[in-house]
Amino acid sequence: MRILIVEDEEKLADIIARSLKAEGFAVDVAGDGAQGLELAIAYAYDVIILDIMLPRLSGTEVLEAIRQKNRQVPILMLTARDAVADKVKHLSAGADDYLTKPFAFLELLVRVRALLRRAPVQQRADTITVADMEIDRLSRQVKRAGRRIDLSAKEYALMEYLALNAGRVLSRNMIIEHVWDQSFEGLTNIVDVYIRQLRGKIDDGYDLKLIKTMRGAGYVLNDEAG
């Protein structure tokens, strides 16, 4: 899952980004509204965290511009203002949630996960089942034939993305965009490294191999039990 943070307070943006990365998310950060809008349009994000008071373009302007092009991406507004009128204004303009500063990271995380469950439809399920593998998205646990498999945060993020798109061929660039952040753009070999690690944990010892390589195209998670 890939998240965009648009926040001009560098220290706060860094804390949020590092904390979300520790939870297995890919994170991009923009320090002003114009850069945030550019990224929001250029990439497919699963959630956008958007501050209201921003240089160059305000969070309100960014929100309105995003909604003209994308009605689906969940947007969480951050602000120091707690007036009801401000909340109503931004929720009416297309924001999905509103969080007032200061806040605890745990509350932010809960709200982000709630937004991820809300949309799109195919990503709402708390449990994903592919053949004999089960992924619990709330506890972030993966089991194969009832046996628990321990994954790192990034391995889990990759496994979840493959499972959400079971049966669909995913190119390395698609995987990079959803599982890693901007700093890994162009380094598609990192995908191959993590796929090898996943195969060692997910497929080794099982007759049915779930992770398949489509030469010249990318990878696909087998969604058939035979």
C-alpha cells in the first residue's frame, strides 16, 4: 500500500513517514501543495494525508484539484483548526476524514486503516484467501495450510499487494509504485530480490507454487487451487 503525505512541517512529516514505513507502507512526502498535487496526479495512491495550511497551494485547493481527477482515493485532512465549519467545508469538498493536530500516531494509523478498508470495493475484505493461503489484514498475519508464516513489514506489503490482485499479472513497475516509495523508482531489481525471499517462505515445501513469473511481464499470484 502506498501513501502520500503532504505536510510542510518537516519534523512532523518525517515522524509520520517513518512510523508508516515501520508498519509496512510505502510512503512519499511532499513539502508543499503544488508538489503534493503533482504527485497525487502522477501516481496511484491508496491514501493521501493532506495538511490544510500549505505553501504554494493550500490543502483546500489541492483537495479540490484531486477530486476533479480522482473521486476514489481516500483523503485524510490534517489541520490545527478544530472549528466545525472547517470540518464541514472540507468533508463537503471531498475529504474522507479529518484529524486535528496534535494527534497520536496510533489514532492516525487507525484512521488510515479504516480508510483502506472503505475503498475500493475489492480491497475492503479484512481476510484474503488465495488457494490454501490466508492473509489477515488486521493482524497482518499470513498462514499457508494453517501454518503461520513470519514476514517482514515489506515482505508482507508485497504479499498483500499480490494477493489483492490474485490472477492479475503485475509488472515490476506496478509493484514498485504500490509497495515502495519514490526513492526506489527505477530499481526494479529490488522486486526480484523480495520475490525470491517470499518464495522461500510461501512456496518452498508446497506442491502448489503460488507465486509465478511471467517472463517479460512480471509476477502473478496463482488464484487457482489446482
